[in-house]
Amino acid sequence: KSRQQLWADHVVKDKVTWDERMQPARETRAATFLRAVFSKRQLVEVLADFWHNHFNVYGWDSWSAGTWVHYDRDVLRANLFGNFRTMLGGVAKSAAMLYYLDNVSNTSAGPNENYARELFELHTLGAENYFGVASTVGPDGGYLHPAPTGADGKPLEYVDEDIYSATQCFTGWRIQKETGDFLFEDSVHAKYSKIVLGQNIPSGSGQQDGEQVLDLLANHPGTA
């Protein structure tokens, strides 16, 4: 089933039962077991397992389960041998991740940092590149990142202020509840300028705020 059909049949269908809601997760679990035992493409299965652990989502979550086939097949497996930035973007816009880490409720009026924090701590730079709790305000009151910098002058490590700014960049990244499609809702997006890892993200950029954060992290030496 396509992602749209999965959403229609297992998430928003009138009077959908719990068993129907969990069906895609059960089928993905069974398919994963069968492939692990019988597939002649074991490298694919090893990589699929690796990326499921890296971009971890609880498959039995009531919102994730209905689209679990899509997350496994179209987001992770489709990019196993592809570009990391492409996979990172697919994960960020998937219903499974947006609901699991609560970014669907991340708004300018009520920011939710769950996804942004996991993006830094688990999906890209990791705990080893965390500089610690430190201010990004310099002696003159201007912006000054406290972490060591690389040859390009950009910070090599991140602080909590980077996560807070990234959280604002991802405000408005949501899911269309009727279709399960990714939706950018400008009315709840933080429209002011932000600075993430020394990079200025200008005001009024809308969805591109989040895209710039993903670009920045995917190309950061700490991610490699």
C-alpha cells in the first residue's frame, strides 16, 4: 500500500480498530524476520537494521504503527545505499518521526525540542560533539559561539542554544491529518531570524529554515 492508502486504511478510517491500526507494524515485523532468515541480500538487511536503530521510532506507537510499512520501505530502505541528507530529510518529514518525537506540536507559541534534540544528539553530531551548557552571547553582547572552530570558522561542537534555535527552525513541520502528507504550516512557524552553529538563518524563510538546519548538520564534520 502507498503511504496515503496506509493512512486512509489504518489511521483515519472511521471506527478503525486497534488491530487494524497495528497491522502495518505487525506485517513489517514479520517481513523483517523473513528477510533476515531467507534473503540472499543480507547486506541490505544489516543496513536496514542499522538505520532503524539510528533513526529509532517506536513502531507500536498509535500514530507510527499505521505508516510503519512506509517508514521502513520508502524512507529507510529506499535510501540504504543513497545520500545521507536525502534520508535525513525523509525521516524528518515522515509521519512516524514527526509524531513520535512530537514535532507535530512544535509551534512558535509552544516550542517542543524533542525532535531537534534527537536530531543533534542521535541522528547527526552525537553526544561526543556536545560542548555543554554555555552561552552564545559574547562580551560585547553580540553572538559568539563558545565551542572550538574549524578552518572555516564554524563551531565543531554544539551547545543547547543550537538546539533551541533549531527547534524554532522546525516549527510548523506537521502532518496533514486527512492524508498523512507532510505539511508546512506557516501560521505557527517562528518567522524571526535564528543562528544555528554560527550560521545565520534569515527571517521569513519558512520551511527552508528547517531544510538549512538539515543541510548544515548533514555536512558537518562531526556527523561524518
